[in-house]
Amino acid sequence: FARRPFDLVELIATWISSGQLGTRAQQHEANIAAKLKDDPDRPDHGVLNDVLAREGVERLALAIALTRARTIRAPDQALDVTRAEGVLDAHVILPNWTEAQRQSLLRRGLFDPATYGRVRFHHRSVQEFLAARCLYRLREKGMSTKALLRLLFAEQYGEEVVFPSMRAIAPWLALWNRDVLRELMRREPEVLLTLGDPE
């Protein structure tokens, strides 16, 4: 976060208010909370509350990880099928939302403009953190441990591995799920020190 000017300002504000920066997970939570606030210069007049906004970004983050998409179609943009590869449509992931709610979410500071009428998460690590939180919430709502582990781990050519697309998400999830932690320690313990929150 310290390499990005707006994120650095938030880190400084955290330091001033609490006298510490906190863990990496706490820094991510603070960053997400700040970036999901409605822009006072372009208010959405209460179209989207904080709880719904958080649920929406978590679902989009997990969808990006599972589909390996790189960007999300920006609000008010028609999806150009000639350039649609690697683009996620928020309408598909958030079908019960109104178009105004989806537009409001994708205008929040958590997203940066990309090319051809697309947006992307402003920080890849934040997207990975949010995807892990979404998986955690799905597990809490009844997803079986077996189904969860199948999304993260596999056996390939006789080797037990972490799916490459989930390698950065699994260590975040290991903070809140002991089964994931055990599997990571067995398969690739080094990711617990290089990704997620090593503390």
C-alpha cells in the first residue's frame, strides 16, 4: 500500500489515529472500508449500503479468481464481444442487484479504470483477500470442507499441489480456516510466509 499515494495517505491516517499500522489483514480491512465509502462528489443517494457493497465486492473478487478474468465490465458500458475475453460481467455475478447498485459499486474507490470500458480491483492483494473472505463466508453458510478444499487443492501427476490460481488466496483463508491451514502446511508451507498475512 505504501507505494500507492492514496493508500499511503490511509496508512498514515491509521498510524495517526491508532499509533500502529496493524497486521497485514487489518491493513487490508481498513483499506477496503475506506475504498468502499460512497464518493461525496458523486453520491449514489443510498442506493447501496455498506453490507451489500462488501458482499458484492467479495463475490466479484471470488468470481475473478475462479474464472481467471482480469477485468470487470465498467458501468454504463456495452460489452464488446470482440474484446470480451477475460472480462467479467457484474450482471452475471450479481443478478439480484439493480443496475444502479452495480454501477454504484463499480464506481467506488476499490476499482480503477482499465481499458475499453472495463474496471479492475485497485490492488491485486485486496482482490485475493476479498476472494478468501467470500470463501470463508460460504463455508460459514454451509459449504462442506471437502467442497472448499477441492477449490484450492488438487493432485497432479502424483503430486499434491495448490491450484496456481488459488495460491495467493489460500494463505488468506488459512487465517480463518484450520483445514485450509493444515493442507497448506502439508503441501506448500512456504506460501504462508510469502503470501497472505505471514504474521
